[in-house]
Amino acid sequence: MEQELFESVDEYIGNLLGAEDNVLKGALKSMKDTSMPGANVSANQGKFLQLLAVLSNAKKILEIGTLGGYSTIWLGRALPLDGHLLTLELEQANADIARQNIIKAGLDPIVDIRVGKALELLPLIEAEEIGPFDMIFIDADKPPYTEYFEWALKLSRPGTVIVADNVIRGGKILDDDSHDEKVKGVQKFNKILAENKHVTATILQTVGNKEHDGMAIAVVKREC
Ligand code: SAH
Ligand code: DHB
Ligand code: MG
């Protein structure tokens, strides 16, 4: 019942303000051949990420978890021509699909996909000194979310916006005794986020055409 209403309202908002063009529609279709069909953000969530990138005047964005490049396209479209988006993906097959979608979006000059385990790629990115990033979107596997957050902080400056997807998981995060590794991963992340003195943060609960979930949004504070 309620889910139907959430979906109808999501559609209403999308029709008004979050319309996908043919590139995004095509990317979404191509996602059926990825390892996690349906794990992409929704259109309105993509628009929301894009707004955050615009708000933070982002020139450099880091994304952890590319899948087929759907969120990458929403974020990449917020960047100026001299912007740069670096996105990390474990699976070569997903990255290949993402690359095609990014080329179709005309974003290949500013998007760089790196393939491998994010926790192995992040130290290399630090060594290359391509940061600090203006915005960082964490959306890969859930158990190491806390480690991704720690890396995000290292690659940040005061004012950097850090966003983490899927931190509510249908409310399963309320269960302190959960044995679900994904739930445990985001529970730990949410706690560390709340306790960290270098960021100010909140979590936005989300409903719509995806299951009930949430996005954490943090801003790195000026020196305190
Ligand atoms: N951001 C995408 C969805 C990402 S789904 C969107 O909204 O469109 C999560 C992705 O993280 C999957 O493609 C998965 O292969 C990738 N992933 C899982 N574990 C990873 C790891 N250790 N390092 C990098 N990517 C990983
Ligand atoms: C999962 C991951 C995601 O990034 C997402 O948006 C939904 C589900 C998952 O691993 O279950
Ligand atoms: Mg996600």
C-alpha cells in the first residue's frame, strides 16, 4: 500500500524534476548485464547527488562503486569541462559496461574508471596526489564502509561533501543483534560518522521506487 504511494510520488517528482534523458534510460537498460542489476541509485537520487555536486561547486569527484555508471553520469553532469570524476569498480565486466555508458554520455574526457578492490586502489590515489576531492560518493560493498569513510577523510579538504548510500537498509540498522554483514557494516559506519569530530553529518531516509533506505551526508568542517 504505502510502497505504491511512495512509487507514485517518486514518479511524480521524477516527471517534474528528475527526468532521465535517453542516455540515462539506455544506461539503466544496460545495467541488467552487470553483476548487481537494480543496485543503481534511482533517478531522483541521481538528481539529488547532482544537486549536491553543484552545491559544493565540485570540480573533482571520487566515487567508490561504479556498477554501470548510472550514478556516475548524474554526478559527471554536474562537473565543469575541466572537472574530473574518478570512479572505482571491482568488476572488469561492470567497468566495461560503465565505460560504454560514459562514452555515450560524452563524459569520457572527464571520467576515469579504475578497476580493482577499492581498498587497494585508494592508497594509490593518495600517492598520486590527485585529491583533495570536493565530493566523495561511497556506494560499493557495505562491510568496509568505515574504511572507505576513513579514506574519504584522507582525500578531503574542509568543505568536502561525503555521501554514503544504503545506510538504513529498510530499517534493519535498528537491530543491534543483526548478523547481516551489510547491516553490520553500515551500523558501524553510522556510529563512526556520528562520533567523528571533523565532520558534521546527517542521514536522509529515502523511500520511492527503491526499497526504504537512506543516504548519509557529511561535510568536512573547517579546522576545529
Ligand atoms: N553507484 C552505482 C551503484 C554501485 S553498486 C549507481 O548508483 O549507479 C555497488 C558496486 O560496487 C558494484 O558494481 C560492485 O561490483 C562494486 N564493488 C563491490 N565491492 C567492491 C570493492 N571492494 N571495490 C570496488 N568496487 C566494489
Ligand atoms: C546494495 C548495494 C547498493 O549500492 C544498493 O544501492 C542497493 C543494494 C547491496 O549490496 O545489497
Ligand atoms: Mg547504493
